[in-house]
Amino acid sequence: MCGVSLKLQKVTSEDIDKLYATLLQTKRGQYVQGIRQRWTPAQEAKKKCLSTTMVKEVRDVLNAGFETAVEWKRITRNPMPKKGPQKDSVEREIWEADTVLAALEDLEDDPLLHLLVHMTFIGSLREGEAVGVQLSDINFDFKGVGAFSVTKTIQRVRKDALTSVNEKTILFRFPEVFSGKKSILVLKKLKTKSSERVIFMTPQLREEIQTRLKQIEEDKERLGERYFDYGLLICQPNGRPIEPALSYKRFKKWLAQQEGQYPDIVFHGLRHSSSTYKLELSEGDIKSVQGDTGHKTAGVLLNTYAHIRNQPRMELTKKIAREFYKQSDSHAAASSNSEPPKTADEPLPASDVTEKLIITMLKNSPDLQQKLLRALIAPDA
């Protein structure tokens, strides 16, 4: 369907499906404002194709347009297929909590990366959110424990795309270090209002942030006018911002230096690790975890982070082995007992073991979690 023009009334569901297929084979950045970019074979080999998430965003725009066309009576029905592009179901690698703790111990020689990893895990932050925290966002006395606000992110944006970006979302444009670049670094609002949140500090994180503030003051005093004060907590020694891509590269470089001591994950995997750990530790307190992650809906949180973990599953199997096979022994004992069996009007007493098993199964089954969630929020029949 690429390069083909169709009248609105002629578009069919099959055409839309063909468009999805074409987009999923299209390289990222291949078209800029409708103009196909010329790449060398080496450049093209490095480019990734559009993700299903990106194609889904295209679907949402198209669907809204067709719905409007139906409302305006330009067409009689919306041709959009009922099913959109299926999201990639590749499960991201995560770290166990003890792995994160060990990594923090090994990161003591790199205070800035240590703080970045620490904040990301405790706050379930995205890369851009972590480097976008400013000193004005921090309140050490909040609720007696201290907290910091997450309301903005640092992002690199193409200059030619700035016109299409809502100017109200851009809070600040960082001056260019090197002229002639096609993109610029900006501090902008988060994508949705629901993403804005307050992260409570642990005592350890609170102490580390206070130490970081002392380091920033020392850098300001040492560099004087050569310090670029943008009020950032995570920044270069001269105050300039650290863009998300560089924080990712710095983390990957450190990880490579550990020579296989830690499982290989992307930096965003720390956010996944944090969210999964919090879901387990809170015994499925979805709302509390959602408050930390900034997800719009609980469903998104569960779909993204409810990993099936081998260790809890093995523990569950051990519990079943201990408890399930007791039933045969109990049944044999009951058969020789003179007491009559319970009637239907006499319910058996609830078993603590059964309750624990149900909780464990819920913690480790995204499907069960979603079914329970739907049942809890469903209106009364």
C-alpha cells in the first residue's frame, strides 16, 4: 500500500492490514516529513524497524480519523480492522533485588552512575525521568521521609520536528554544545498527566541525594562561571545535562566491564526490575505500585511487568508437594473415623494453606491477576 493514494470511501480493512505489514517492515527514520532518507548500506543495517507500539499509535490516529468521517457522514462505516497489530510479546530481562543490591555495592567507585541506578530502581523511573529531576523537585522533609517529584523528562528532538511538537510541553531548550546537529536536547513535560507522581525516598537514597547536592555545590565553586546551572540533580561535572542515550551507554559500558558477573539487561530493565519487585513485595498492591510507575491503567502495569518467575513457581511446586499429598493421608484417616461426613449445609473450614496458595498463584500469574482485577471493578450484575 506504500505510495498508493486511495479515496476515503475506497479504503478497506484489507488495505489497513497491508499498511500495518508495510509499516512493520519500515526502518525507523526512513521518512522525515514524507521524504525518504538516503542511507548507505551500512547505515541501513544499523536501523531497526518500527515497533508494534509505534504502528499501534498510527492505528489510533487512523481510527480517530475514520470515526470522524463516519460522524460527518463522509463514509457509512469505519473500515479499521477489529484487531490492530499485535504487540511484541518478548519478555524483558530483569534483575532480582539482590542482584541490584550487589550492583550498587560494585558501583561505589562511580557515584553518579550509582545514584542514577539507585534512583531508577527505588523510583521505578524511565531514563529521561531520572536525568530530568531538578533540585526544585526535591523535598527532604515531605511526610517526614522525603520525596521528589517526577513531572518532566529530558529528550532529544529533531529540529525539523519541533514545529509539530506542542510548544506548551517544552519547558526548556538546552543550548547546543556542537553546532550543525539536526537535533536538540529539551526538558519537557511528561507525555500524560497520569505519569506525574511523587516518589518517596528510602533513608539510603535520601542520604545519597544529600551527598550529591554537596558535590554539586563543590563543582559550582570550583568552576565558577564555567558551570552551567540548569538545576539538574543528575548532570555532568560542569552542570550540562546527561541525555538518556548517554546514561544507557554509560551503564552498558560498566556492565561490560563486569565480565559476565551480572545478567545483561538494558538500562530500562531496571525500571522493570523495580516494578516487578514492588508487585511481589506488596503482595499485589497494584494501586501503590502504579503510583510509583506512573502507568495510566493497572492493566498496562500488569501486562508489562507481571513476569512469571521460576523461583516462586518452584516454591509453589514444593508447597503443593507438601500440602496436596496430605489429602490422601487425611482421606484414609477420615474413612476409618466413625464421624459422619460434612453435609452440604456445613461448609468445610477455610484453610490457611489454600489462601496462601491462591495468593502465590495470583502473584505469579498475569492472567489470574487481570481476571481478578476485572471482577473487582466490574459493575454489579
